[in-house]
Amino acid sequence: MQVFGSHDENTRAQLAQVAQRARKVALMADGHVGYVMPIGGVAAYENAVSVVGVGFDIACGNAAIRTDATLDDLGPTPARARQRLGQLADRIAETVSFGIGRKNQADDAPMDHPLFGDPAWQAVPPRHRQTLHTKARQQLGTVGSGNHYVDLFADETGTLWVGVHFGSRGFGHTVATNFLALGQGKSWGERAPEAEVLLSLDRPAGQDYWELMNLAGRYAYAGREWVARKVVSLLGAREVELVHNHHNFAWRERHEAGPDRGAQGSHTGLSRPEGVRRRLDGRRCGDRAGHGLHFPGDPGAPACRTVLDGPRRRAGHVPDSGGGKAQPPHRPGDLARAGDARDDARLDSPEGSDPERRRAGRESAGVPPAA
């Protein structure tokens, strides 16, 4: 086990339980107790995937859009800016659906997105397929509840960013819940306890889950992009750059092993790094180059102000940049890993599964290496 930082006994015990079935595990610096895998945990398995390790909100993550608008565009005085932000908050609350089980009621809701014709839907049992398909259509572009949000940021140059955080909504939860049941010998639709279930990627159930997990990933990306772009339009601005970063996912990677590096094996890597990636005081902002997301207070992170936090009004708020617990995520080079996908690589593409190609892509984009 590789453990970064200090953790309570329950978190370390949970990681030790995961380590009994994984090839390798690690715990990030501010991990804490999760369902089965600790939040902030990373695990690599031999040709298998852990349903509860990926999590219930598959591909939950962040999207951020750098706009061509600035703080000055909000108004010539603080009072005018606060008034404009209040109006914008009301329009966001009226246009974007927040809450559990909500439907996207917008006239331009992405009901006909190409992902609804994806062959992966065939992995859902026929008698349940249409119900899940309808739920997914209705919820695409909704935010949900809990720590999911829509924010408006100003970076150190005064440029405005729109940021969102949510995942695959009821679609991803349904996939996770039912494969958790299937992995425990139950039927689709039956309830099952939260326990680690490893699905072999050589067996039909594992292959079906893998296809639907990737579909849920594309679904989450489509939803975040729709919401972020909708808020940009409500702001009256134009999109300059889009960045993505998500967790609750797994990738297949092939690694060499042995002193002569002659033996090879196929591994899946997954993580639940919400602990590392969660908001400090509720806020994130884009880095100077626009190639990633930072915590306020991180080494090298730019100054950041949240000027609007979800439907609430928070004009000119400066988040606490004191130490906090979050640290930049450590990613051991020999561990299959997840949680750092960008919008320039499809979730199921070679760029998303091959660490060397991912590294080359980051270098070409000017993204600094992980600590």
C-alpha cells in the first residue's frame, strides 16, 4: 500500500480491505472513509473492475469554460455588479434543473444526443432498457444535489469562468446499483448490499458493465458541457476554452512486470479521488494556461474569486486560501490510475487508456506533470 498523508484508523482499515483483492492500492493525501473504497483511494486489479470502487455516480467530475467576459462586464460599480449577479443567479435557477430526480425542462434540452443511439444500450436487459433510456434522456443536463453545483469564477486576470460539478445522474446510479446486484448473484432490479464486487472483463457481465460505464462517462461529459454552455449563454458571453476533469471511473492499462520486464499483464485502474479533488470552501478555478483545475491554496494555483456560487448570490467572495487539507494528487507511475481525463481524449480512446500517450498529450498541451 502507498499512503500519502495522515489518516484515521477506519480509513486505513478500509484501504487494507481493498488491498486484499487488488494488485496495488494507494491513498491520496486527504482521503477519508467511503462506501467500500476510501474516498481518495486508487486501486489496480488484474483484468477486473470493481463496481463499488468506481462508485455510484459514474464519471462525476468538473467542467470549466473560460469565457470572453470579464469582471468589468458585470457593471461599472460593485452595486451594479451585485445586481447583475443576482439577476443571473435567478435565470440560472429558472433554466437549469437542480435537485434529486429532476428533469431537464429547457426548450433546447439535449434529448436527441447521439449517445442515446449507442450500441452499449444493448447491455441493459430488454425489459428495463426503455425505462432507463427515458430516465437518461429526461435527466441529461440536470445538476442534481449534494456537492454538485454551478459556479461563476473570476481568475487572476479578471476573466470569468463558468464551472460545474456533477456526474451521470440517475443513469450512472442505475448502472452501478444493478451491476452491484448482478455481481452478488441477484437479478437486475433487486437490491444488494454495498460490497466490493469484482467483475471479470473476460465475462459477459464485466464486459456489459464496462460498456455501460463508458457510456455513462460520455453521458456525464455531455451533461456538463450542456449546463456550462447554457450558463455561458445566460451570461451573454462566448466560450473561449473548455476543460474537463473527472473521477469515479476506471481505465484498462497494460503494464510490464518482473525484473527482466519480460512478463506483461492487463490491469484496470480505478479511483475515488473526490477527497483530493473536492472543493476547498466550495470553489475551483482554471489555471493560467487554462489546461487544468486547481484548488485555491494549491502550490502554483492562481488567485481565484467566486462571484456566483450556484443559484446563490456571492458577489466578490474571496475563498480562504489557507493551507486546508487538500494537496495535489500523487500518482505513482506504476499504478493504473483514474480521475484525470481531459476533454481532448475520449473516455474509451487509446489516449484515455495508454499512460504513455496520455503523458505525451499532456506535454504537448503544456500541462505540468503530476507531483
